[in-house]
Amino acid sequence: MQLRHLKSSSVVVEEGDTRVLCDPWLVDGAFYGSWAHYPPLSFEPEDYADVDYIYVSHIHPDHCHPETLQRLDTDTPVIVHDYQWDFLADNLRRWGFDVIELPHDERMHLGDDLHLNVLASDDCDPEVCGKYFGCGWFMDDVTGGTEGSTQIDSMGVFDDGEHVLVNANDCRWPMTAAASQRVLDRYGEVDMLLMQYGAANFYPQCMLDYSHEERLEAAEEVAVEMCQDAESFVQVFEPDYYMPFAGSYTLAGPLSDLNQYVGVMRRAEAKEYFEASENVPEDSTCILLNSEEAFDLETGTQSAPYTPVDPERKQAYIDEELADRSFDYHDDEMPSLAELQELLPVAYEHMEEKRRGIGFESDTTVLLDLVEDTTAALSLQGDGIEYRSRDEAADGEEYVRMRIDPRLLHRILQGPAHAHYNNAQIGSHVHFAKEPDIYERPVYYCMNYFHA
């Protein structure tokens, strides 16, 4: 079995004549244009269209990128986890693909000696997912109490009867502890582990009320925290080899100045971190691959040595190439206050339904800056929307202020077919100020449903 690394989480698993392309993001511009690759891509998506299967772990566009998939062969079957929600499979079918929804922990023969088993990150246990979100909800309002995964991430396990490769991509610890133990119980030893090591997150680069120094300090803390998260996977699986790969991206366009604050180590730095960690087994070897290079699990060799990124050359590329790029919504007309206010009440009720469903309420007010010096104050106790002047919006209360380009906000309010809050947040398009400076996860979860 061979592993070929393309970019970020995009890899090809090869065994004999059978090839599986995993999580294809092979064109710049994920998350409404803000995410780009560095080093820049030296190949086209069509170069990897001749595969037997595509495995998509989850719906985020750095794993399931519409513009990349549109340039691949729709005759190639796409394998996804059989999630409780069908939005991933439905999107892929709408784009013309035949979709195989693989049940949790069901091993599928792909060709030659290659098999794939896909497990939900929460091990299909809604209680695990509820504990992870920390707000005591069990999704009965969505699933009707039925069994099934309520998370969006999955872990793919490839084997050829002799070697085992675990692709954990964006799965997080400790949510994935039970699923990881299930894999160990079934397969025993793991030859290769692929795992996330960087945070696809808005924090701290999007914090409006942080100083330069505060954002730098927070970025370092986030980078270490994510590597500690990844350590747990290596510690439990004790693989012969492991590769930190998911989490690599570079911000483009008007957001390019924020790259200095993104809480992700360079891959070479992450390798040094893991190799120095007392929590990583000494006989587990960290592997890094350049784009399109391969690692052979049989021989334990890679096709070429890894070349670390040169920070100065990267910054020059950002300044000369990425900074001038525009985003998907920049060609939209700027919405009027009346156009936003027409959609806000329905969006609020949609969010309220979710807030009540998970049993969450908070003294925090969400302050959503609109246009014409107007801010919408969204109650998280069911008291509706109040419109205030921007300068007076935050007087005397706990709040999370959210600032989004009104053109993107208008798309979000229109519904997920136009844009989604979660993708805008991950893409660093949402900027925040908080008082007090605490992170209430359910606030942001509820905002995922803030659309008409």
C-alpha cells in the first residue's frame, strides 16, 4: 500500500491498480475565496481524475470542495459515511456523483486487496457528541431519538490485509476516543496514521479587540493545543508512522495580513514538536511528504525527502500573489438595511428553534453589525431582535460582537444554498469582540442555524 500526499488533507491511497482520492481540495479559493495553498499547486485536479473511488470525510470545503469536484470524473463513485443527516450525500448527488453511504464500521472491498472502513468521529453515539459540545443536548429534536452519528467528521481506515492506514483527518480528541479504540480492537496494529495538527478556526486572527501581541501569544497557544490534541491520536494508535497533514492553509485577499496570527505551526515545526514530545512513542516515526510524493508502507520509504517551507518565500508569495485576490461575494451588490432586516426575523426564529432544542440560554447578547451604523442585538433568551446604533450597541451587557462583510452576511441570511455561517467563520470572514472574553461554544453552534 502506498500513500501519496497532494495538498493539505488531500491524499491518494494506492494498492495494486486500485486508487482512492481522499478529501479533494485541489483548487485555491475554499471558504468563499479566503483559503489558498502554499506552496502553490503545481498540478491540475484533472491529473487525479483517473481514480477508482473518492472518499470524502465530511462536508467542509477543504475536504469536499465543489470547484475541485466539478473538475473530476462524475463516473467515479464517492464514498461517505452514512450520516444521520444526508446533506453531504445530497450535495454530491446534486453535483452528479454516485454516492455510496457506508454504514458505521462496515468494511468495504474496493479492489485488489484494498478495503475501506469509515467510522463516525463520535462512534455513532449522540451522547458523545453532546458531551463534546458541552451543552447537554442529545439531538432528539433532530433525529427523533434514533441511532446514528450527529457529527460531520469521519475517520477512514484503509487496509490491504497486511497493512493498516488510519486517515483521521479533522477528527478531534477526545470525541474520537471510542471510535479509535474500536479500530484498535478490530485491526490491532496500525502502520500509518494521518491526523489534523492545525486549527481551522477564526481564533485568534479574527479577534477585533486583541492587540498584535495578544493575537501572537494566543496563536502560539492554539498551535500547541492542536498538537497536543494530535498527540493523543499517536499515543493511542502507536503507529509505525504518522503524518500531520490536515490543517494547512494560507489566507488570501483582504485577509492575507492575518496569516501571522493563524494558530497553526509549519509542518516542519510540528514534526519537531512531536519528535520532542514524551507522549509520542519512541518507535513511532513522523513522516512529511512534499506535494505529489509518496510513502510505501511495505518498505517504509518515501519517494523524496521533505523540503520545509521557506517563511520568507512564503511571505513574498502572499504579498505578490495572494493579497490581490478577491472573494466570491465581492461582486455582489451591497445590501440595504431594509434588505437585511427583511431576512433577520425569520433567521432569528430559525436560530431560536435550535437554541430551545438544545436547552441553551445565555445572558450574552450577539451583536451583529449590519449597515448604516446599525447593529442587530440578538437575544439568547428568546427576547428577539433589537436594533441599535453601532456605538451604543454594547453598553452595559455581556456580548459577542460579530462583524461580517454585509454582502456575505446577506448570502448567509438567504440560506445555506448561498452561504453558511460556519464556513464563513472557518474562512476567517467573521470578526469578533467579546465581553467578557470567554468562549461559549453553543453560541456559535446556534449561529449555524441563523438563516432564513
